[in-house]
Amino acid sequence: MRENLKRNGVNNVIIVDKGVGAKDDENTISWESLTKTYGSFDTAKINCDGHERVIAPYNKRKFQMYL
């Protein structure tokens, strides 16, 4: 993803190299920590590793998950 963004001159993207889960640990970040640290966002590519039900209530708009 980093290389693709670089090749296409996209520089307004923040990459958080973690999955979104129920709690913070070495490989995951909670939804609360994600939004507190990085603010709100319009678009996201999220690896939620089976935690769809954890993050879905935070979304105010309808969205489609690709599993």
C-alpha cells in the first residue's frame, strides 16, 4: 500500500499498521484509540480480524464490509 500511494502521488493518507479490535495490543488498536489518536475520517481500509461487531456500532453511516 505504501508503494502504491507513493507511485500515485497520494500523500494525504495515514497508515496505521494494525488491525482494529476490541482492545489495544501489539497488533491491534481499539476503535476508541484509533479515533482519539487520528481523529475522524471519511474513508478507511480496515482489517478487523473478526471484530466487525465491535466496530460496526461506531459507524453512523451504512457501509459494506468486505470479508
